[in-house]
Amino acid sequence: MTQPPPPAEPGDEMLADMTEQAPVLRALVDRSGELQAALAQLEPPSAISLVARGTSLNAAIYGRYRLEIAAQVQASIVPPSLHTRYDVGTAMDGVLAIGLSQSGATPEIVDSLESMRSRGATTVAITNVAESPLAHGADVTVHLAAGHERAVPATKTFTAQLAAIDLIASHLANEPIDAAGWEQLITSVADHLSDDTAASAAARVAGNARSVVCLGRGLLYPIALEAALKIVETSQLPSSGYSSTEFLHGPIAQAGPTGVALCFADDNDLLDDTRVVARRLVEANMPVISIGPDPSLIPDATAHIPTRDATRNLSPILHIIRAQQFARALTLGLGLDPDHPAGLAKVTATH
């Protein structure tokens, strides 16, 4: 007689979702030719507008950076209320409008993208549900095909959104897909998910953490925002994300020994800004956990969570995977279940 599967332990569902990230990314890149062919039918945009909520909004903020760098045209985040509450009549001829929604069913994102299309925009939907209202109303759909996400906090769908944005960026920049770079990244993703470095770092601070701040600059700023969201969703600890430089303009007043800071760093021109903030936090006796390729990037950190090799544009995916691992481990250390946070549902039907 077949034995029933053992009951799921807290965090099992989030771990299962996270573990699927490498194959999800590989499948998306394998289908990149289809996406490039669909995008090739569109006119080059004069501007780019992105609309999203929640985790998808953090992916859209990443897109605001990545796509403007690639296309060399202005990219912006559009508040949905401009279309759902204020009924703006802005002409959008020549604009590439991108709606991001994992479910493809959030009413205000669906309505906003339809509104922008009615005003002349060419529309792209990035969603995990191919037969969703968002997909049906768009000129081009990027189907993430990440499969069912078991846990309430989004993990594999978020990294798939970042990958989709990078593939769109390659098209807008008239660059070929970096197959070697993607292969290197996917191997690193699988390696990251097989070690417990992030769990060890979380264990060092779980007993004293009363709040968490997440800091990054440039392409790592939206990663800091998403890391903060994952931590507050799962652990219920107050958590916020900031640009490393913006943090100096007031929020640094919260620095102290009862908080914890995650500093996301890459060895590039933006590193010094994050180093300056980290130094101030260490001086305030605030535990600092650095996430990046080398512990020397953030000197005097309490702990370091390493990221491995990736090209500059793809490294944010490795940083957020480390943050997902940290959030899950921190939550389990607090005796909570990261799979089903109190008061949260998978789809939030805002209008």
C-alpha cells in the first residue's frame, strides 16, 4: 500500500519554489528566440512605462534601470491610480508599456495596461499565467512558465521577471542573448541553492534583530526593496529597503544595535556609496551582513553571504536568491512559517 507523503514542515513550500529557480531560468532563456521574434515586430520605443504592484513592482523598478540603460530612452514607473482613479488622458503613441503581474489578474494592473494601450502605447505583459486577463489584453506576452508557486511569498516568479526584463533589454539594445553569461548564471543559481551560508548568517542575528534595513545602489536598489519585502512578509519584522545614498538622507537615524542591515554590493563604480553607509552602521554598532562576491567589499561586516560569478547585469538575480534564503532562515529561527504568512494571500485584488 502506498504511504501518504509526510506532512510539510514550515518553510518546505518556499524552499521547493526556490529550488526550481535554475530550471525555470533555463527554460525561459531557451525560449528567448520566440520572445525576440515577437519583439522584433514592434517599433523602437520613444519611451518606456512600467506598471506593477507588490513584488512585481520591485521587478519593474529593476526594469526602469535596466531598460533605460539598454534602450537609451526614458523609462518610468506609472502609478496605477493615474489610470484607475484619475483617468488621465496622456497620449502614449510610441511608448512601450509593460505590465507585470505574476497572476495576470490584479485588476488595476490589467486596467492600467488596457488604458495605456487605448492611448496609443504598444503593450507587453510579463506574467506567469498565459491565459490571464493581462496577457489577453497585451500586444506581446512574456509567459514566465514558472509553474505553480506553492508559498505565498514570491520567489521563482520574481527571478523569472528579472530574467524576462533582461531578455527584453537585450532586444532593445540590439545585442545578442549572452548565452555564456546565462549558462554561468544558471550554474551559480543551482550552486547557491545547495549551500547554507545565508542560513548561518541569519542564525547569527535572529536572536537580537528587531528590525531590518536592506541597502543597495543602482541595479541592486530594487533587490534591496525586494529583500525587505520578503523579510517583512515572512518574519513579520519591520523591514525596509533603501538606496544606499537615500538612506543617508534621514533613515540612517534608525541605526543601532537592535537592528540588522543587509548590504548588497558588487565590485563596480557604485560600491563606494554602499561602503560609506556600511561604515556608518558599523560605527553605530548595528550588525551588518554583506551580500556580494567578496567579503572585502564591505569591511567589518558581522557576516558575509557570498555570491558567485555572474555578468554585471545578471548578478542581481544571485543577490535576491541569497536574500530569499536569508528571509526563510530568519523566519524559521523566529519560530514562524514563511510559507503562509498571517494576513497574506497569493493574489491581492486591488483596483
